[in-house]
Amino acid sequence: MKFTVRDRVFDIGDDYWVEDEDGERAFLVDGKALRLRETFELKDPDGNELAVIRKKLFSIRDTMRVERGGETVATVRKRMFNPIKDKLVVELADGPEWEITGDFLDKEYAISDDSGPIAHISRKWFRIRDAYAVDVNTYRDDPGGDPALVISVAVCVDALTDESEESEEE
């Protein structure tokens, strides 16, 4: 199932909707401003919290956590330096490790594990530059088929790679 994500136009604290392939609002990404660490809440259209996404304050590698009910369900982190290609890894509390590879700057990357593809993230499907699609393999019956978790991981990738772009520009 494809979901459309609109890029954050401004900085931390912005909210944006994620729509399903029928154009219906599926998730709200609620950016929390004025926090010590970067924080987002993923909510359903009725405002119910589905996940909290937080940047870990002190870590060797940039790290974000996805929490549900106060428990960490996924940790997204950058791999140690790799001159060949960018990689991020997702460590799940219950399940295999996911690997994220591709072009993060242009929003063309894939999430996969040993069982195959989990999602493909692409800006190619859109003519406007402020949107990209997250195509989730919802046929999976493991955490890889959970759209809320996969969207949360895509939010982490956005936050982690936006930060690296800013540090490269300075």
C-alpha cells in the first residue's frame, strides 16, 4: 500500500499528514517543538497516539527510537562510516534487523530484511519536490507489514539524514 508523505517545509515542530493511496488521511506526524531532543508523535486521524519517535541524546552514532506504550519497538541508527554507500540499520525489539539503503538526499531508498522487501521510498512518483511515497509491503504478517511502524522508520530516516545534510553544509 502506498502512502504519501509531504516533506516538512520548515523546521522542527511542524506537523504533516500522511495520506493513503486513496488520498485519505492515514497518519499525522506531530513534531514537538521546544523539546531538548527531536521528538515526533505518530497519530491516527482521530488523534490517538500510535508511536513516539525520539532522537537519542548521547550516542556515538546518530540514533532515533520508535516507542509504543513507553516501550522501544525499533531503534534506527546510522552504520559506521561506509565509503561505498549510505546505510542505516533498524534494530527491532521483536524481529530481525532491517537494512535501509539508497539515496537518502533524493528520497530514493529501500527498507528490507532477510525475508525480502519491506518498503520502497521514492520521490520519483511525484512531480512536486515536497512529497514522496512510502510503498509498504502490507502483505507481510510480521512487523515489516505494519504501516505505522514503517512510516515511523521513514520519519527517523528523514530526521537523521536532514541533520547530516545540515552538518555537511556548515
